[in-house]
Amino acid sequence: MVVSGAGGGGGWGNTKALTLQVLNGRWFMMFASLLIMSAAGATYMFGLYSPDIKFVLGYDQTTLNLLSFFKDLGANVGVLSGLINEVTPPWVVLSIGAVLNFFGYFMIWMAVTKKIARPQVWHMCLYICIGANSQSFANTGSLVTCVKNFPESRGAVLGILKGYVGLSGAIITQLYYAFYYDDTKALILLIGWLPAVVSFAFLRTIRIMKVTRRPNELKVFFNMLYISLGLAGFLMMIIIVEKSVTFNQSEYGASAAMVIFLLVLPLAVVIIEEFKIWEGKKVELNGGSDLKIVTENPQPEVTSDDLSRPRETLATTTQQRPNHPPRRVGKPCLGHQTEVRTTPYCKHFSALTCSFFSWHAFVVLEAR
């Protein structure tokens, strides 16, 4: 069997194979999810563009609080995205989320810039609820898929991705200052098209893959965590400096370039890990003849004593061998994969549901 080609085309063939390995691997999907999460925090930036809504549309603080309530309502109701994710592939969920995000915030931008007639209050509530609800689609489409693709490290996956969601507000703010400088109305347009573009760019990347456990899997997540901590430290430092020193647009562009560099830096970790996987596959292919086949359930050796025993005794001994107990079908265990029909039996889901509705009831009563 010929493993690698000879001649000058071997280098290009190896580069092409490695590139396909990176683009189709689980780690590049993790990197794509990081970018989607880093652009999915538009709900945290309501305080930046809410003065424009209040001034242009002539709202008072009570009406603005009502808009904020519907923003939080849309961001926290993720049942619809979860149900859609149960019956469709992740790219459908991401596509719906991108469309909802662009529609909701684009309509708000049209109203603030007076490109359409002054909408009624319930129109604005509907627009901001739709735009905020797109965040649940991004979370479900990318985060849930990553957890399924890395079941052994689901805690690290959740921590890193939710950390990027928390940083997304500061990330988008730096990009906004670099692109539009001080035009707060353009910020609404930015948070409308940027998350949609990122989601559409990685529709083919976010998908369920075959799980292959790697021995150093947690170490790779730690490397990504260190990069995210560096990004968080830089954002904290640059925000403090911006509060003390007045920046022009070119200086904001330099800080945004550094933010983009730190966002793309996990790609180096992905390439290194996929290169190790690719090298391991080549070694297995080259040394395949040295592999030994070991059966999981080897047959016991038959001794002379067993041959002298009657068949009835052997059959009785075989029947007395303990069998594995049947798997219980009922309440799902914590950390195990659950389905929609078994989720209501989980006490953690019940507690989460009660706290969710209690919080929203408190907000409604306080608004009154």
C-alpha cells in the first residue's frame, strides 16, 4: 500500500489534507462557537443605545423600563429554540436566530433613524423581544452542539463559551468605536448585522460530529481559557484607559485590532491540536501492521476438569452467571443527556422554571 505520494506534489497534498482536517475537525467547530458567542451579547448593551430610543421616540423612563422588560423576556425564553433543535440540525437553529436578530434590531434602527413612521410602543416591545430572543437560538445552536461533541469536557466547554458571552458586550463596544466612533444610532445597526453575519459564516461548521476521546483534551481547553483570560484582561485595561484618556477613531481602531487578534488566537491552538491528530493518523496508517487485535470478551480456556464434568453441571454454572441489571428508564441523572419528554422529571429543571417565572412576576409587579 502506498501511503504518501512521491515528488513535489507530496507537500501540497499534505497541506491540503491538513487544511481539510482542521476545517472539518471538532476543534475548529469549537473555535467557530467561540466567535458566535462573542457576538451574541447584544442584550448587555441596551444602556448604550436606550438614550437614543428615549430621546427620538419621546419615551419616558417607565416606557423605557417596559422595553427593557421585553428585552429580558426575549433573552430568557429559550424553549422555542430548544424544541426546534430537537427536530432539526444546528444550522437551522442558527439560521433562524440570525434572521430574528437582524429583523428585530434593524427595525429598531429604522425607527430611531426615522426611516419609518413612528411605531407604537407595542411594536417596539415586539421588535426588541424578537431581537433579544435570537440570543437563545445562538446559545442552543452552538453551545448545545459543542457539549454534545465534547461530552467528557462539558463543564470546560460551558465555562469557556459562557465566558465569551459575558465578554461579548465589551468586544462589540470596541468594534463599534472603531467602525462608527460616536454614532450611537449606528450601534443598533451593528448589533443587528454582526451576529447574523458570524452565524451565517459558520453554518456548515456547527454540526454534530463523531466523538473521539483525546487524552489531552482538557489541556486544550485550558489553553483556550488562558487566551480568554488574556482577552478579558486587555478589555478591562483598555476600558479603564478609555475612561481616563480621550481616544480618536484611529486609536480605537488599534484597540479593536488587538481585540480581533485575541479573538482569532485560539485558531492557533486548534491548528496545533489538529496537526497532532493528523500526525497520529499517519503513524497509525504507517504502522498498521504492528497493531494487535484484542477481543473485549475472550472465551475462557477449557481445562481437563471441565471436560470431565457433565453437561448439566456446565449449563447450571452458565445460567448462574450474574447479568448486568437492566437500565432504568425514568428520571435522568444529573449530567446525562436528556430528552424533552424526560426533562420535566428533573428536579433541577423544575427549580429553574420556578425561579424564572418568579423573577419575571417580580419584575412585572415592580413595573406597576
